[in-house]
Amino acid sequence: MKIFKKLLIAATIVGACSTESFAADVMISQGVKSIDMDLNGEKFTIMRNQTIGNKISSLYETTNRGKPQPIILAEGLETLGELEFIEYMKKAQSDESIVIVDTRGSSWYDKLRIPGAINIPFTNFQTKESAISSMEYDLGVEVDDDGILDFTNAKTIVAYCNGYWCGQTPAMLKNVKYSLLNMGYPVSKIKYYRGGMQAWTSLGFTVVGTEK
């Protein structure tokens, strides 16, 4: 009996130590491990990093920056989690009225980004002229000869930046003089992925860029 107990204990210890070797797949949602996409000329697969012991990117490992952003930026403006964000990515593949927007400066965008996103830096909304130019060129807003903005065909924007502590997307959407909302952009056509790159990388989701 003592020998049996010793063998049982030894087997339990070996099993516990071997758990990592047989870890279950890291899933996106129930039954979904990966999603193939073709968005804005990029073909990629969204999935979570399956490597045991994978660490968050060094770009997002520090905490001494920024300040927490509100979950609700404005009445009627929808805030998204990862699953909702991915659903918009899926829709944007075949629906040109939806655009995934990285609002950070180009250097951040080049370092690490969510694949399929276009870059419209929040700094484009520091002046009226550049704000209108961005809306007209990238977001489907029309401008008549008198400079009046027509938002009839404005695209649904799904915007993100560095994360919970980053003010770049809130600035572009609301917090500067020539923000989208201040310029009259329909609030129903604005979606805010508050978690941004901080949350995306912490979950091990697919990224592209020079710092990948």
C-alpha cells in the first residue's frame, strides 16, 4: 500500500509538471481558434499566440504613462471589446462603408498594429483644413462648393490607439476643436475600441509591424 501511494504521488507530480506541454489551444471564442481575413489588401489570420510562456510586447509592458480614458466618450458612441472589434473587421472585408482606423502617429503604426487597419493620425484633426481633408479622402464625407460637409455617405469608423491610457483616439473622436464629433460626424457611425493595442497584445492577438 505504501508503495502504491508513493507511485500515485509521483505520477501526480509528473502530471502537474507536464501540464504546459499539453496545454489546450488558446481560443478567440468558444470553438474558434483562428479567423482568416482579407482586409484593405492584407491577407492574414487573426488568432492568439499559441506559444507557451509568450510575453506581451515590450512596447506595452510599462504602466507609467497616460491616464485612463472613459469607457463612454459620448452619448450614443459605442465602445467595443475585442470580440465586437473582430466582428467589425469581418464585416469590413465586404462592406466598404466600414473602416478600421489606427489613430496613432505613423511611427507607432509602423512599429506594431492590428492588420487590416488604415492609419489616420489624430494629429490630422488639429486644424480644420486637415480634418476636412481626412474626412473627405478617407471617410466618405462630401464637401460642397460652400464648404458644407455632407455626412450622408460617411463611413462607420472603428477606431483604436494604444489602449486604455491613451488619449489619441478620444482626441480624434471628441476632445480637440476639430474632432469628428465637433465637426458634425454622426455619433452612430463612430465605434471606439478602448482596449487598443494594450489589450490586443495582452491577449496575444495577431499583429504586424517592424517590432513584431
